[in-house]
Amino acid sequence: MQIERLDNIQHDLEDTAAHLDALSRMLRGHALYLRHSRLADNSADIAFIERHLSGLDLSISDLRGVARNIAKVA
């Protein structure tokens, strides 16, 4: 595989991780908003968001790990 192509893949992985990280921050903020909202019982929504955040964080970590491994090779 060409080094240039590996660089492109690495860049794409880093960009995707950054986008997912921004999404994660947004969802954490939304969960915090829901937690402090008194309009309705939001416990099910909060639990749903928090369950998915841990998986999202693992995906972000995996993407960044693969990008770091590519950087070592490229």
C-alpha cells in the first residue's frame, strides 16, 4: 500500500474520531441538560444516552489507536 494512501486513511480516521468526539461532548451536554430539566421524567433518555456514550468513547479510542499505528508505519 502506498504511503500517501496510508496518510489519507490516517487523516480520515483522525477526522472521524474528532467528529465523534464532538458528538460525544454534545450528547454529554444534552444528558446534563436533561438531568437538570424539571419538565418531565427524563431518566430513560439519560440512561439511553449514557449507555451509548461508553460505546462511542471506545470507538473514538479505537479510531485514534489505529491512526497512531498507521503513523508509526507511514
